[in-house]
Amino acid sequence: MKKILVISLLCLLVTVCSTGTANGKPNNADIDFLLIPYNKVLTKLSDEYGISMYVPEKNKEKLLNNIKEITPKQFENQLRKQYKESLKYIQESSYSKGKYNTPNYIPNSNAIIPAIPLY
């Protein structure tokens, strides 16, 4: 009877100890689960502004580390502010104005142009 109890406790101990990740870092499922509220904010702002906001797969853990101290509401306010700031730097293209200027070509040179070859 004692052996059965010891073996079952040993199995229980092994099971409990092996449920964590090997290196202590969260796996992708944990990261995706923790980012759900923030992804909802990204989806909401994408629909509202008519653009695509998303987090690339390789940057999800970095984003999680950067935003773990802020709430989804603070995250939303920060993104709104950044988006409005970015609009200042977007210039209208000449295509939207109906104009298209051909590029100016470099004229031929009659002199020798010194150049250093790059090996």
C-alpha cells in the first residue's frame, strides 16, 4: 500500500513539475491569449481609420513586454495619438492630384568622372 502511495505521489510530482515551459518563457499560445484585449483595440482602430493595424508574429513577445504595464484603454489612447501624429508626415502623392511629372535624367558628361572601384 505504501508503494502505491509513493508511486502515485511521485507521478503527481513529475506531472506538476513538467507542465511549465522548459526555459521559463511563455509559449505562443500564452502570448496570443495575453494579447487578445490589445488585438481587439487594433481591430477597432483599423476599422475606424480604414487602415490595417496588426502585430507581426515575430514581434508579439516584444509588444507584450512593452505593454504589460498599461491597460488596453491606455494602449488605445496611445495608438490614437501616434496615428494623428503620423498624419502630419504623410504627403499627398502627385497621382492623387492628377499630375505626373517625368523624372529628370542625368545629362551626359564630357569630362571624366573620377570613381573608386569597390571590391
